[in-house]
Amino acid sequence: MLAWRFVARSENRKNRCVHHLRRVRLTRRDLSSETNSARVGSFGMKRKTDGPVQHPDTPDGRYFVVRGRLWRKSNPGLGDDERESLVKELMSARRAVRDARGQSVATSEARKRVDAAKVALGERGPVWWIDGIPDYNRHMAKNTPYADWFSSLNMPESRDIGQLVASRPPPCVELTGRQTYLESMPKHEKNDIELLRTWTLPSKATLGSSVRAHGILLEMRARLPVSSKKSLVLESGELVLGMTADARSEFNAAAGVVSAAMKDIETLPVIPREIQDILTIKPVERHRWLADGRLPSAGTRTVRLAGRARQITFHVFDPKVVEELLDSGAVDEWREDDIAAAAENRRRAAYKAKLTRSLKKKSDEEATAKSETAATNLSDWEEFDRDGLLR
């Protein structure tokens, strides 16, 4: 009776364990599918697609959107023959960049060909429209006047920016730096501002990133005296410096510092959080590509955290290299290479585990056969039989 109860209890415990393992496996499978779908939605990458990926065009036909970023379209005024010739030259130049990998001189020449072809097509350089609207090429759509239109699209990257567009002006409406700066000030301080100056941040400096623009603002503030730091703000892609009339000397000094710094603003190194926003990458990807050399570093920078004694050191990046990576689409190629490498590593690990199991099984079989042979081959058995004791 006791033995029967022990067996029944063991069977029930075994069934509960099996049921728990099945639930854990199903949960992991669901989480894995949700993670993969989220990864596909965040990066725009799909293992299998039902058809060609569609990139929406802006209502004015000047840009198309790829993963939330605006890319300028080619000049519609070009003739068919001229456009076809320039596209062939662009494709040839891109193949030259691929073939010249590892050769600095050849790579530089090939990239110059790519840039010349894009400028001729109207995708870079001076804009091809004449209504005076500024260029938002390579800007994130959520940071431009197209944010309201972009948020209305049924796209994964445009679903979470509805709250960001409520305070933005409609497309093709620009506010001056003085208007936006004064509107953001308290009412009792508006009448005191008499000295005002603005500097427009070029797209080559910001690379279409609001994080980069804010980083430029912080860099400019770091070069100003403590009393003038908060007088410099960022409004609609412009640096705005505003002070009262009795601070004319401080205003002139601060304006001189900002004007001098704006001359080299396009060569300002890119810090980690800026390159992550520009290239739309994750910190783990930045660390991986930096470690294997695919993402070249322009050196390191050490800063002291505000209010703390601890210092941090991080890598910075050349803005020209970041711009080339953004234009060439190398990030997508790196992600595909990482996916292929991960699949190869899983295949090798599975093969290694299978080989280990087979070798262990073979060694166990050999050990069993050896023990059986030793048990049957008793010592002095022939002498025992020869003496006639087995008869």
C-alpha cells in the first residue's frame, strides 16, 4: 500500500514538472516571437517579405521616408537620358567603393564619385526647389515640419510620436528665432530682451539629428561664461542668444565666442548618444562594431560628471565618417552580417554538441563492451577445463 502511494505521488510530481516545462517553453516561444516582431518593426528588417518594401513620399514629393528619416529625392526636372546616365554612374561608383574596401586612397576617390553623382541628381548639395523652404535631408521626420503628416502614417516608427507633433508648426511654416525665443520666456521678462542674435545650424553639422543639435548647444554653452550659459537656447534648428540692453558687453563677448565656434561646427566630434540617434543603432550594436573595427573611432574624450568627482571616458567619432556610413547604408549590411554570423555560430554550436554526444555515446559503448569481454574471459579457465573439472 505504501509502495503504491509512493509510485502514485512520484507520477503526479512528474506530470506537474512536465506540465510546467511545457508552459515555460510556450512562454519563451511567445516572448521570442514578440521580440523578433519588435526587432523587425524597430529596424525595418525582415527575414521574409511578401513584396518590395514601400517607402512613403512626403506630400510635396521632395523626400521619401526610410525608418523615420527623410531622404531627398532626385530632381524631377532632369531628362530621362540624363537621369539614366547619372544613375549608372552612381551605381558604378558604389561598386567601386565596395571593391576598394581596405584601400584608403581608392576608397576616397570612389566616395568622391558617389558624392558628385548624388549632387548631379539633386539628392545632395543645393536644393532643386526655388520656394525658399529649407532642406530637411537626412533629418528624422519627427523633428521636422513633416512630423504631423508622418505621425498619421500607419508605420511602426510613426506610432509613438503623436505627442511630439502637437507643438510643431505645420509644414512649410517657419517661425523666426526671436518669435520662438520670446514665446518661451516668462511674461515679465519679454520686455527686457533687446539684444538678440541667431545662428542657423547647417544640416551637415546636425546630420538630421535633434540629439546632435542639442549636443551642439551644450558644447556652445560649455565655451561661454557661467553668467551667459542660459542665455543661449536652441529653437527650430537655430541657436538664439538673447540678453537685456544693460548686458551689451557680455552679449558681444558671448556672440563672438559662438560665432568663432560656428566656423568649425561641422568638424565637431560625434559622441555616442548622437551617433546612435543619427544611425538609428542600439548601444550594444555600437559596442560590437566598435570592438571589431567596423565602426572607426576618432579618439576618446574624458569628462567629469556634473556635481560628482567621477570621470568617464568614451569614444568619439568623425562626423565625415558618420555621414558616409549614413549615406552608404552600411549599417543595414552590418546587421545582415551579424544575423548570418549568429546563425553560423548556432549551427556550429549545434554540430559541436551533437559531435560531443556521439563521442560520449561511442566511448560508453566501448566501455560496456570491454567490461562484458572481461567478464566472459575468466583467468585460468582453460587450465580448469583441461583438468576435467567441468566434466
